[in-house]
Amino acid sequence: MNTWGKNFKITVFGESHGRCVGVVIDGCPPGIEIDLVKIQKEVDKRKPGQNLLTSSRKEEDKVEIFSGVFNNRSTGAPICLIVFNHDVDSAKYEKIKNLPRPGHADFPAFFKYHGFNDYRGGGIFSGRLTLAFVMAGAIAQNILEREKIKVLAYTKQIGKIKAGEKSIKDILKNREENLINCGDLEAARKMEKLIMKVKKEKDSVGGVIECCILNLPIGLGEPLFDNLESKIAQGIFSIPAIKGIEFGSGFFGATLKGSENNDQFYLRKGRIVTKTNNAGGILGGISNGAPLVFRVAVKPTPSIGKPQHTVDLVKKKARILQIEGRHDPCIVPRAVPVVEAITSLAIVDLWLEKKIKDIYA
């Protein structure tokens, strides 16, 4: 399905090489300020063609509002946001339409849709559809800001190069000063060199994005199936190229003893706090008042210029495929605002659920 959410519901439509990419938001409370400049700013963060580290596809990605907004405020009606595609070159996809690209959805999509799938740029499976997530996420972020809730994502690792531990203040400042969206400037320089290296080799590289959510109220999340972890994870796995997620100490926590991994409770100036945050701000699937922290694994961009083995789906013959076109040698930097957006959508959906239930408390 292309619809997600219960209280703040989004429906995504469009294709990579189709006429447009858009989103319909249903459930946005009336009276929320809808700042088109701010939405555009978020969209621009994931726009292609911004530097040598990204795809050379040149898209203006100008956001247009078609409904649900009047006098810069949400009306309570469905909000429709659209970006039209302009710099589309499908010629190279026509040449390889029967040759599934390794690492892409071409192969299963061909069989699922009986050969009627849009193969141009991956169609609906393309990362370009995350543009819709970012448009909707910008409005969700506006709602969260009213509640002083901050969602912050940043590049934690590219290939084997890891960023050092930095304060939230430093991350906010440093990620704006490099092309990687990394909070560690020294690591960012090494990451940039690595990406340029694999680009020259006609290859690609993946990485890790970390996300931190600050000022969440205690008790956000609905056991069992709409808990914080499951809600965020479902949204995160809707982002193409995401192959893993861990909360708090994650997989490292599996190597610890309970006495090492438990976050013990203490009193600090009358408030109940923990000295550690191995739980990542979540206990029993609901927020515990600590910062919510998770990391996602982003696979290397599957479109690379190196020769790869494939099979002609029609002729059933082995072929060698060398992908041409405009592709990111590393998708991680452009995925950072997408992680922020989809996380914001998940949090707003659960926040509205909590507001409804709090009325009857």
C-alpha cells in the first residue's frame, strides 16, 4: 500500500520518470502554519545535482500546494503537495528494460506486476519517491516544533569511516558546514575523499545515519503494534536502501550483561533520570523521557558503472550489464533529511493518538 499512518495519514504517488511526485496528507489539525519556504528548504536538502558527491540530475524540485491550505494555515482538509519532474532522461532505461539491475527492485517488480511495471528509473521503487516523505515531514516537523520536540539526524559512518562522539550542539553546527551532513568535521573530510574515490572507480559506498529525538513526553507509543520502535521502523524501512535499524545500544547491547546494559534510575533535583541511555529512550515500546536514539544502515547505491552479471528476462540469456546514467556514489548524505522526515511523521502520528487519549484521562 502507498498509504501510511493512522491519525496523520500520508498517501504517496508518482514515479521517478513520471510527470510528478506528490503526497496527500489527511489528518493535519486545522490552524497549523504551513510555511512553503520552510518546506522548500527541507526538500532542497535532498535535491540531486547540488555537488560532485551527488547525482548530476538537475531538478528544481519546486514544491506546489494544491489543496488544504488557506492564508498559510491548514484548513483541516487533505493537503496535497506536488513536485513536477523536469530533467528526465529515460533513453538509457529503454535499452536495459529487460535486464534487471543487480541490487534494484527490477527483478521482483517484473514478476509482481507481470511486466507492466514502470522500469524508468525504478518507477515507484525509486528513491525519488522520498521527496514526498520530505514534503509531508516538513509539515510534521512544524507540528513537533510547537511542542518543543526536535528530530535531528546526521551521518554517523561512511564505509568504514566513523564519526566521533559529539554533543548535540556541535552536531547541529558542524553538519551544516560539510557536504556529508556529519557532526564530526574531521571525519567528514575523510568521508568526502572516500566518496570521490569510489566515484572515480565507478563504484559506490554505503553508511550509517544516526537520529536523535529530543524532548519527547513520557508515555508516547501504543503497545503492542503501534509502539515507538515498530512505528519508526516501519517508516524507516519504507526508505529505499535502508537495510537495518537499531535502537539505543542495539546489537552491541547483545554482547553486554544485564547489569551493564540496564539504565538504572536515580533522582536528580526531584526528577527521575538514568545515568545511561542504552534503551535509546524507549522502554516497553513507549518513550521514557530520555532522548530517543536509533541508527539505520544504508546500503551502497546499487547503480554503479562497473560491469555486472544479469539475465535477459525475455530471452532468458546471460548478459553483462554496465549501467549508464546519473547516480549517487553514496546516497547517505541525501538520505539524512529523509530519515528526519519519516521519523517526524511517525512521532506526529503517535503524538496525535496520545492527545486523543489524554482528553479522557
